[in-house]
Amino acid sequence: MEKQEPVGLIEVLLRILSNDLKHFKLCLFFVLLPTITVFILVMWVINPTYRVTAVITPPPASSPNVLSGFSSMLGMGSGVGSLLGLTDNNDDIGAVWTIFNSWQLHNQVIEKYHLKEHYKFKGKFHADLLKEFRRNFGFERNKEDLFSVSIEDEDYKLAAEMLRFMLAKADSAFNAFKTSQARQSRIYFQSRLDSCERVMDSLLVSFAQFQVENNFYDPEVQLEATIKYMGELQAKREEVAMEMSYEKLNRGEDSKRYDELSKRYRGVSNALNSTLEGKRGDVGVLSLKKSPALAVEYLRRESELKVQETLYKLLRQQSEQMRLEEAKMLTNLHILEPPWENNKKVSPLRGIALIFTVMVSSLLVTLLCNFIEFMKAETARGSRVAEDWASITRIFRRKSKKA
């Protein structure tokens, strides 16, 4: 038995080309007919589609929140916002996304431009008409993090008008959303502001009453003055005591000078004792025994008042900010690239369609020609494959005769 030599790639390709050339007319027919058909379809039968695009900026970032300043004033962390029921508003981009993809906006476009007749829609359900419109509508974020809005249609002028209408309606809807949001925030801040004002007034009255009842107005200054005053009294008493001792040694206790010094000593001692007992509070002198407890209470009340004052400033600022936001009617969605009547076709892709048709047709007809030559060779050899193929063709011939 003879050994078969290995077949190379070049030989295989030459055989395939040879088989195609043997059936050149068949190849020409199978390649030209689909290509001409597709060419006629893309040139004159299938309506071209155009795309109109607009680029808009995302909503501007929210105004800087003053919670960080409030936290720094109190020496607290950034989590203080949760104590006030405040959160950063980072949902504007999601709101714009929802507005552009909402069925309400799409339905307005469909009704205004009579897209049911324009699309020649024959379905029974309005949801299918919305689906048809959404197949031609696009909304995405590009590489520059801007919004790209597009509409595809057979009429590029109508597509541009629809896109302008959608941009105007979306900006109006977003302004309404921001206004409603600002109104709710303003009402909330105003209620918190009124509550804070009542609490602050109550704390001020209570703090003033505490100061009057305890003659405790400025702990640092009063304690310093009290210690200094008591030091002066103690020094004066010691000085008088020394003079009394000297007078007693020289002239005795019956002298007039000694009697005057005794009176002065008793006066200084009484002043010192009354100071220690807290009986000089009417002139701002504190009792050292009661001072620590009073100082703690004073600092506690002062701290509460400071927190309420800072909170009041914060709420007042936020309330005014929301009031301005509610009254503001400016454009939030700025159009960087407005829609224009772009008459460049985006579909059908004529070149790609023709190239694809030629390639597929050539592949199919090559398979057909090589199959024909293969069956001829097998028939000449009288192989089992040829017998099977002959039986298959006989079955189809019988069926065709019966028909």
C-alpha cells in the first residue's frame, strides 16, 4: 500500500482556487446576486438613519456645607451632621439620569411630534411605542464625565427638534425638583431654628438667674481677684499683728496705740473671715469653698449655651441658603454642545454591509464548489460516500416527481 504524501497549505489553497475556477459562472452568480441585492437595499430601499447629539454638564456641585465649620468650632468630628439630621446631597446626577429616562418625558416627546404616525406604529400597547422610541434614544456619560444625549431618526431635522425639546423639559423638571427639595429643607431648618431659639432663650434666662443668685459672673477674673484680695488681707493682718506685738513690748496693752491696733486687727480678721464664708459676694468676691462646684456648673451652662448659639448660627445660615435656592430659577443643565441638524448617516453602514455580503457569499460558494468536486471524485472512485450521496439524491428526486 502506497504512503500518501503530506498535503501543504499552499497545495490546499491551490486546490480550493482550482475548484472555484472550474465553476466560475456559479461563483460569479452566487457572489454578484447577493451583493447587488444588498447594494440596492442599502442605497434605495432602506431609509438612512441620522444621529443628533448634545453634550451637557452634570448639575453643579452642592453649595459647601457649613457642618465642617460647625464641627471645628465645637472641636467635634464630621459626624455631627447626623445629629442635625443633615446629609450631603449627592443625588443630583441620579435625578438628572432619572428625568431623561423617565416615561413621562418620553411620552411628551411622542405626543408632541406624533411619533406613532412617524414610526408607522401598528401595535396595540403604548409600552411598545415607548420601547420603539427608547431604541432610538441614548443617554450616557462620556470620558470627560459629561452627559451625552442623542436621538436617532430618519429625519435629522425632526431629531434635532426632539432633542432641543427634551433638554428644555429636563432642565425645567430638574429645576422643579431642586425647588421642591429646597422648600422642604427650608421648612425643616426653619422649624429647627425656631426650636433652637426657644431653647437658647430658656438657657439664657436660666444662666442669668444662676449668675445673679450666686454672684458668679466670670470665674477666672473673680477667682483671681478673690485670691489677690485675701492675700492682701492676710498680709495686712500679719503686719498689724507685728505692730501689736511691738507696741505691747514697749508700752504695754493699756496704751492708746495698742487699742487702735487691736481694733484694726479685728476689722481685718472679720473681713478675712467674711470672705472665706462667702459673705462678700455682693462685691464679686467668691467663697473658695463653694467656688469649685460653682465653676463646674458655670462651665456646663456656658458650654450648653455655646452649643446652642453655634447651632443657631448654622441653622440660620442653612435656612437662608435654602430660601435663596428655592427662589433661584437659573439653568442647572448647561449645554456645552447644542443639538444641530447632523445630516451624516449612521446607518445602514453601506461599505460594511457590502464587504460582509461579498465575504459570506464567497465563503458559501467556495464550500459549494469544493463539495461538488469532492463528490465527483468520490463517485469516480465508487466509494461508500458516493453511494450514500446517490441514495439521498434519489429520495429527493422521487419526492419531486410525486409533487
